[in-house]
Amino acid sequence: MENVPWLFVTFGSNTGETVYYSLKAQYRESVGSVVEYSQCIQASCDNCQSDGHSAYVLVVISCLTALTCAFLCGFMIKKPDFTFLKFVAAIFASMSTLMAGIALSLFMGDCQDRLKDYINDANIVDADYHWGSGSVLVATGMCFMFAVAAGMFTMARYGCGAESDAPAAAGAAPQKAQQVPSDELTSI
């Protein structure tokens, strides 16, 4: 996961090369081969690597909280009316969303800003910035976990538990299912 590119910069007509920035290192693609870019002496490289380590830890925390949320959702299959468990699962989904968002903004925001500043200072005009597969994957997961968190909060607040308590709260006795005679079923 640390070697998946989160950001890459393509350079146009001058060099025709691409530099990939992962959470761990930088890679340079030139003439069809990709090599680790260990000659990067700019301050932006060290700062991006530092941000990358922090983003990696936040993504791991996000994955663990998403796994906990999935476990709690699986447990709710056996106890669907346990409203407190729904709120706990929603909190874990929200925490997963928050950690992924922080990781994404930390690496994609800070690192990309530093790279833009460096490239602008170097007077390179044909550089294009792109989101890599790692950042797209984290952003997609963050959106899905946000949907899960919103759904869990909605379900806990307005969902199943409130529906099952509605007849008792209105003062009416809950109705039991009545058996239908078999001759009525055949005539339908």
C-alpha cells in the first residue's frame, strides 16, 4: 500500500516524464521504465515522505474502524432492535470517514501544495497534477463510509426500533397474525 501512487505529476514536451509520489517514496518514469527517485534533494520530497507516513497510519486506523463497524453490523443481524449498537456502529463509521479524510487532505493537500510551490519556483510551466490510484481508492472508501455512517445514524434514530414501538406507544395492543382458512386461500 505504501508504494501505490497517490499523486503523480506529468511533464509535457520538455522531458516527457512522470513522477509518482507514493506514501513511501517517489518514482520516476522515463522512456518506459520506472525507477525509484532517490536523487530527490528538494525539501518537498522529505516533507511528502513525512506526510506519507502519517497518512499511512491514518489509513490503517480507518481500515480498522471500518472493520469494527462491519463486525458490529454483522452482530446487528442477530439483534436488529439494539439501537445503542446502531449508534456505536455509526460512530465507528464516522471515525473511519474522518481518518480517511484527514489522511487524504494531509497527503494530497500538503504534499501537492509543496510540489506546486517547488515547480512554480523552478519555472516549469508544463506540469500537470493528477490523483493516483491510492488517493482515489481512499476517497471512494471515505464516501462509502460516509454513506454507511449517515445510514446507521438514520436507522438508529428513525429506524426499526421506533417502528416496533409505535403501536405500543399509541396505546393500542399489538395485533397478532391470524390464520387464514385453507379454503379462502384456494379461492383467491
